[in-house]
Amino acid sequence: MTYPNRFWLQAATLSLTLSTAPLAARDLNFANGVIAVDPQADGMEKLAAQELQRYLYRLSGHLLPVQAPSQFPPQPTLIVSTLAGALAQRLRTEGRLTAEEAALGPEGFVLKTMQRDGQPVAAIVGTKPVGALYGVYTLLEKLGMGFY
């Protein structure tokens, strides 16, 4: 089955580490990290962040806090956003999210890992809020969570 609205960029090699349980996003350690959602996020984006928090807890036993920061947090961060969100706009301004990556269908998303100020960052950015939710579920599937 193909998913034309999904954009895979470095997602296949994604391996997150939470607590002592290795999950499968490039050996980045998020044990002391946070899940960041835009302060003006709508209900679907907030749901996506909560689902990420809940299922990462189920996979690792480590509960990451969900925050709505106006600036990037100084610790490892999992970003859940849409292209119109402030956090995604900052990534685009810094050149960490390209126009090609942002040219997705209405339910598309980008999964991307990077280093920012020496801290690991994983961005789940959807074209629309539903795309962010689909991105979260895709990441969780890559990390071994099954949705049956």
C-alpha cells in the first residue's frame, strides 16, 4: 500500500532512546526531553501530542511532559506541529525544514530528526492538524507500536 501524502525523510533510520528502553530515531536520547506543541495549536494537534506522550510511555515507561513553549526548549524536544505553527515556521526560517518537504498533500507530514543547540530534536510536522496526527501514529508504528 502506498501513501502519496506522506514524506519520508530520515524516518526509516529513526531510533529514539527513552530511559533504558531503546525505541527504534538515529540514536538520539530523549530521556530528559519534552514534547512541544505550538501555543496556538488546535485540538487535533494537542491530541497528537497527547497520543505521542501516552504511547511513548507505554513503550518505555518514561513519561515525557507536553509543553506549549513560545521558544524552543533547551532540552531534547519532540515537536508536534503543523506547517503554519510557530515551531515549524522557526525550523523553516533556520533552513531545517525545506520548501520541498513542506509541499505535501492536505494530510501529509514530515518526520525529521536533527541537532539544535547541541540537543536532539525530532519534528513531526503535518500540513494540517490531521497530518500531524498521522505523523505521530506513523512514528509510533516505526518504534514498534501496533495499532490493530
